[in-house]
Amino acid sequence: MGALCCRQQPIDFDGEVNLFHFNLLRCVGKGAFGKVRVVQHKQTKDLYALKYINKARCVKQKAVPNIIQERRLLEEVRRRPKKLPLAIDHPFIVNLRYAFQDDENCFFVLDLMLGGDLRFHLERLGNLSEESVQLYTAELSSALSYLHEKRIIHRDIKPDNILLDEQGHAHLTDFNIAVHYSERRMLTGVAGSMAYMAPEILVKKGYLNTIDWWSLGICMYELIFGKRPYRGRTNGDLTHSIIKDNLRFPDDAEMKCSKRGIHFLSCLLERDVTKRLGCKPDGEGLRDIREHPWLSSLDWDKLESKQLQAPFIPDSKRANFDASHELEELLLEDNPLKAQHRKKDVSTMSPEMRQMEEQFTPYNFKQMRRRSYYPNNQIVSTMTVTSSSGLGYSRPTTPLTPLGESSPLPNHFEMREKELQQQGREAESYDMRPSNAF
């Protein structure tokens, strides 16, 4: 009789996605509101990265709008090539595959990147080769141009938020402070990581998508030379340096980077946004990047289909993340993550909890239930993907790692309290990473 009581309920894979659909594997990242771990879909055996965010912490830190905004934007970041009208992802963005919630957490199920983030590799190697950074620049330029076509600014481009797949291709992640924009209204909120902020953010005179190209320039400079061009011991010093200091390159710059590469970086780090590389509208900015002598030799068709060989291939035999996260989960976690049936009672929820309940809507990339972003959250269209193999998704096939073996995953899915534009107002916050840090 007891055996019957303890029998597991069958999993309805045709129903709404939930945590029971996944096997929980290694814990590989930690943020302000939750953690990241590798998961395996029980039916398909595919591996993903599960980012889970504690609702109570979000409410306490007043970050509920950020989480909802990130969920909405990730659904929007979908590519539909002419030959593949139902494909839902961009080749160089960490794409959303599932979203759902339980009574305690909100969950993002994302592409699993086995190669680690560029911060991890930068700290391990000191700097990266020009050839590698050249490929990353081209791939990320494609991703940024795609986002800007959708009127989305990322606002937090840095090595921590660039993940490599197992073939060494770069992918942009962390849309926690990404925001929609319109040329008719400049944004003014100070958001992002200060060391990578464009001058137009810091002078508080308004900005648009031009800030992403500056941040890309800072990031690529740091990857090649092992340090950023603008530094300061205090936030005030750093702000002054970004706004006023001349762009300088290390004395040994030409030993690490060609003159064409140095010129390319100089064009990205141009304070005049009308002259900054990549900033022209209607696709002309990306065309300028493609035609720049540093990148003009690349076959961009092969690049966007991931047919170009990456110069740097992450070591598949090692964990490309901070292993201390898993140890902490095993030894210190009082309330480890586990699947549980819902006991929600909307009538007893706080307004913030109710907002998450209503607006953090479920998502399944195989059943693309497109919802409106208005309070009633009605479904406005539905498309069903019957076979992922028939669509040729750009996400590389992830080799299955047997349970109990190492499943590398980057350690920088950061989940911080940050600002977003909402109802015409912007909160002001930014990552206070020490300004004199590497």
C-alpha cells in the first residue's frame, strides 16, 4: 500500500512545461536572486541552462519589473530567416527555450553554452589573440544589429555576458537591463556596468542604441590587451576618464593587434555618436562594419551559419566555470531546488507576487504561444514546431553528458537588481563593480 502512495505521478509532456520535465544536474552559477544549473529534459534528453530566480528576493529588491521585462524581451529575440520561417533564434544570442514558474521561483531555460564566458577565459589567459577577438567582434556585431532592428538596446555588453559554445563561437546573454527604444524619445537612465558605459550615458543628455557599439569596443579592447582603456580608482575618476581622457593604446599594442584592428577599435570608441562605427541607421552601420578592412576578408554568410572555424576552442575536458558554486549548493544550501506542485492562491498574494503570476507567462519554443504584453495576457497567435531537426536551428547540437559526469557551463549568468524603462519613467541604478578592478 505504501509503495502505491509513493509512486511517482506520470509526467505530462504535452501539457504546460514545468520543473518536473527536467533532471537537475550541476549548479554552475549564482546571482543576487537565484542560481543557474545544468538541466536535462527528461523526454528529449537535451541539455539546457536553467536560470531560476527567487520571487521573494525579487519583491524585496524591487526587481519584479526587471524579471518580467527580461522574460518578454527574450521571447521577442527571435530570428525568422526566409528559408526557415519558424526558426526562433539568432545564432549569436543565448536564446530562450522555455519559461515557467512555481510558487517560489521564476525559471528561464536557455541554450547551454559549454565553452564558458569570456571573463573566465580572460582571467585565465590574460588576453586573447587578435584572430579570436576578430571573430567575436563580427559575431557580436551581427547579434547587436539584429537586436537594434527590433529596437532593443542590450546595455550591458561585457566579457561576463559573452558565452562561448563548444565550437568557440560567441553568444550574447543577460537581458536583465535590456530595453526597448524609439528614436522619438532618448533614454536617460544610468544602467549597466560602469566601466563599459558610453560617455553619452554618463553625461545624462540622452542616448539610444549607440551605447552598445561603444561597450563592444571597450570589451574587445580589453580582450586583446588584457585591460580596459579607461580606468579610475573611484567611480568619479572612472567617469571623468570615460568622458574626457584621450584613447590610448599600450606601448606594445602593435605586437598584439594589427593597425587595422587598432583603427577598428578607435572607430568604435569614438565619442561623437554621428561618427562612431556601427551607429548609422537602416543597416548601414553593420554594412560599415562588414566593409571595414579589419573584417572585410571574412565570409559573412559562412560566419552567420557558424561554418567559420573559431581560432580558440574551449577545452572540453575541463569545467569552464567556477566549481565553487556546486560545492556551495551541496554544503550550504538550506532549501535546495526541487520540483513541486503548485499551491497558488492569487487572492492572498501581494501586488508584486500577483504581477509575476500574471505577467511571467509560460513559454515553450516548440509550441510558440505568442502572448500580448497587456495585463490580460491573451494569446494572439500560436505556432507549433513539430520537429526541431526539420528546422535547422542555429543552436549547435549539445552532446549529451551522462549523469554524474562534468557538465561545464559559464559562471556568469548574473542576476542583479537593475533598472528598466517602465511607463515612461526610468530608475537609476548600475553595477558597482569596483572601478579599479581588472
